[in-house]
Amino acid sequence: MTLSLQQITASNFAYQHLPFERFLDDAAALGRERVELWGVAPQFHIPQVSDAEARALRRRLGTRGLAVHCLTPEQVMYPVNIASPVTWLRAASVGVFRRAAELGAELGAELLLVTPGRGFEDEPVEAARRRAADAIGEIAAYAATLGVTCVLEPLQRVESNLVNDSRALAAMIDEVGAANLGAVLDTVAMAVAGETVDDYFDALGDRVRHVHLIDGKPAGHLAWGDGELPLAGYLAALERRGYTGSMTFELFGDGTYAFDPRPAVERCLAAVGDALAGPGRP
């Protein structure tokens, strides 16, 4: 199967300083069908949203021909850390994801994105890794009762001291042992770790369920063309490995994309379209 632009989801990354309707209108106008919903205040703050509000949002998306595919609660900038050695913070963080699973079910989302958290830098990393595995197992088990699949995303070392590459990601998923736990391939985290698309599929195979397809230098979470990563090579490798899942532009950069996100999204879509239509492709 060949990759297509329809695998690209809309996402409200970079829209946090604009009305949510602006994001929905842009997503529909740009021909997207599925959405990766970033659960960030004020647009979709997980602890604040009621079941009824989630159902209402699902209807609002539906009127534009959109559906939520992946719910991604904010969990790096927020005080959310499932591996924290602080008992109240770890318990509250697991609670955020349990609630996110409930809201994901109300939205009709297939995926719930989870990251591993981090331990204190001066404690044994194994202790934090065990806390993360226990928390992910609890979240995945609860999500399974709601028909939601969890996907675990590795982070850059500056973001987490637990899961930073494909091997650590595969080991964590194996340890948790949940049938409804898959993997996220983030091209920036992958590049920062010195890895390739093939490294991910060698380690994880068909457990790769979601892709954050973004440019970088190698870090930065940039729009395609603003960094130095090999988009065409990534797409060719994903296609060669038979990837059929979703892909999202996770645009943060230095914060300026948030002034007017749509042009950056348009540039990304054009870059992927050009790469998919490159020489030698059907």
C-alpha cells in the first residue's frame, strides 16, 4: 500500500492562542478527515471537560466532516508525570489519563497518546522506570474497558530520562504487556536519538500505530522546510515498511507558528504532497 495525504490528521498544535473554531474551520478547509486533538487549556483541558461537552465537540466536528482519531493530553508542559516519585503527583497524573480515556471514548477516538514521564535526575532510573510501567499498565487496562488503544511516545532526553529511543520503547511496551498498547514514532525524537524509521520498525514492527511527522535541526518540532530532516526518505521508509496508520504535524517551533498556524500547516501538506509525488512513484 502506498502512503497518501489522507493519512495526515489535522491537529490543534500551534492553535492554542486562537479560538478552537478557527482550528476546526482550517482543518475542514484543508481537506482533513481525522484529528489529533491536543488536550490543552483553554481548548480541551482534560480535568475541566464534561462528558456532555465531549459529545458536543464530537458533533461539532461531525458537521465539518471531521472525527477525532487520537486524543493527546498535554503532559510535558503541565504538572502531569506518571513516573514522579511524588505520590500525589503520580496518582493525579494517572487520574488525568484515566479521565482522558473516558473522554476519548465519548469523542470516538481510537487512540490515546501517553508519554513515560520522568524520574528525579539523582535517583536510580530503574525505580522511575518501574513507576512508569505500573502507571502505563493501569492506564492501558482502564482504556481497554472503554475500547480505547493507548500509544506510547518516546521523548527527547531533555524531556524524559526513561524512554528516549525505539529499544527503550519496545522494552517498556513489552514489560507492560497490554494488548491495547502501541507505539508512536516521532521523527524529531527519532532523529535526536540518532535513529531511523527502520530502527523503529525493527524494534517494534506493527506496534507502530501513530507518527508525528515533523522537521527539526534535528530538534525543534518545525514545519517541513524549516529544518534539515529528510522527509522524502522518511516517507519512503514508512511506505516500504507497510505503514498504514495516521501521521500528524506537531508544530511548536519557537512559538511563532502560533501567531498564524495555517500557512505552516499548508507548507507541511505541500511538502508531503510533493514528496509523495516524487520521481519513480506511482
